[in-house]
Amino acid sequence: MPSIFPEGSCVAPFVASPRLHNEYSLASLYKRSTSAHLGSDRTMLSCNLFTVTARASSSLIPTTASTRSALFGLRQFSVTASRASHIGSKPIDIPPEVTLSFSYPVRPRTSTSAIPYGYPQLSVKGKLGKLDVDVLPFVTFTFEDATSSRVLGADLEPTPLTSPGNFVAQVPPPVPQDNVSGPGLLKVTVQDATAKRQRGIWGLTRALMANAVQGVTEAFTSSLELVGVGYRASLEDIPPNPNDPTDSQLKRQRLNLRVGYSHPVLINLPDSDTFLSCEVPSPNKILLKGIDKQELGLLGAGIRKWRPPEPYNGKGIYLNNEIIKRKEVKKK
């Protein structure tokens, strides 16, 4: 490809094409490219460039779609090429105490159901609990151990969707499962890695599975710190409901926050198998522990929203040792 730029220039050569509109000046294109790539240093090349007319003969070199996308693509302010993420292709290490179960659970039919079958589900069970991750049909899981390698759920048939009335009235029947246990490696793949949606779901599914494996083996911890005069937190039992006799048998707890309001802020802790514990080691510190990273993050954000850190005095509820940008008060 002929180029009018000298060797060593960091500006890509422009190719004349009859498909371009009427008339383009290479000088103007060079000016834009050098302002983006070279900044104020315009001494490398001379701007005395000639003008190329689009009404050229067929002897001019035509540009292909790949050349046009490279020259006039979306990455106009970067000197490097775009690089796709490789999170999805990274295998997940499965410890010996973790069991994976692939199945097609019974799901209700909704008004937006475009397919007769429900989405598959991959359950992760460990010493701390169990988590279910819903996946899309074009995602494939391959489990590899020291002796064999196989695709999970390859021999299972999808379960048809059930009408909402039957789904509520009847107990869902058991569905066949494909179970494997660690140690081993779990690889996540998709049917078409060139499709934009499948590439995004590829990395998302791999991240959700890695979080599930880490949650059932090690659990996640979230910390909150109360900064402010008189700010304190305490853990107390929820008083039973006198109108519900069965409520007295449940021992649930809640957080009592004093964060500058005229009333205490009461936050009920989740009553689920995925939430493990809540501790208050000191009046201004809260420790949350659970196996579901998403649930733990939502709980911490729900506590923080009652008094977000403000930039002038630094008072508020800080989540996971966050650092805020401080501001100075205007002086008269």
C-alpha cells in the first residue's frame, strides 16, 4: 500500500477511495490524526500535502471494509488495537469438597416465553451451603479431571415450561441431574464466540460460577465503618409478633443504627441459607458474612444508603474501606 508519510510516523496512511464523499483533504485528516496522537508536536511531518479528489479513476486503490473500519473505526483516540476479554476462557478450579449439578428445573410459562423449554441451571454445593446459577442454552460447561473430560448435561432433555396455575398448585417433580465432584477444572464455552451477546454472557457466566465456587468454600466478607460523632451500631433480636403465634419460635436479628437521625434505623437481617452471620465487634464497625456475593453487596449498599459518606467532614457509613474525595469548605 503506497503511503505519503515517511517511515517511523505513528500516523496510519490514508488510502484514496472512490466511495468517499466528493473531496477529502489529506491535510485536514492529518491535522485531526496528529492532534489525537501527537498532541501539540506537529514538527514530525509537513502539512504541505496535496488534495485527493474522490472523482478519481479506477487506478486508485480501493479500500476494503476492514481497512475503512481500521481508519475510521471507533478507536479514534487510542494508538493501540482493541483486545477482547479472555475471562470466559479461563478455567475454574473446582476443590474436592465442591459438587456441581447440571439440570433443567421446572419453570413457569410467562407471557414473554418465546421458547417451550426453560433455561438450564448449574448448582454449586460446598461445605458452607448451596448456590444455584441460571445459565443460557448456548453456554456449555466441560468438566475435566485427572482421568476424563465430559460436557455437563449433554444427555439431559430440556424440561417443558409449566403453566403458572399448575406451577403454584403442584409440587415440582424431581428432574434428572448430571452431577460431578472435584477436584477438577470447569471450562465455560459458548456456541458462537464471534457473536457480541454470547461473548458478553460468556465472561459473565464464568464470573458468576467462580464467585459461587468461592462462596461455598471460603465465603465472602463485607465490612462497614460508621464515622461520625455519636454514630454507633448494635445487634438485637426482633421482637415476636403478638398476632402470630408461630413468630415467637423464630429467632431473627436486626441492626440498630444511630446515624444522626431523631429515630433509630432498624434493618432486618436476611433470613436465608446464603447469609451466614453479622457481627458488631465495636460500636462503629459491622462485619457481614455470606456465600452469595450479590446478596452481600446489596445488603451492604442498603445499610450505607442511610448515611453515605459526605466529602466535607467525612462523616457517614463507609463500605469495604472505601476512599472518598474530600472537599474544602468555601471560605468567606
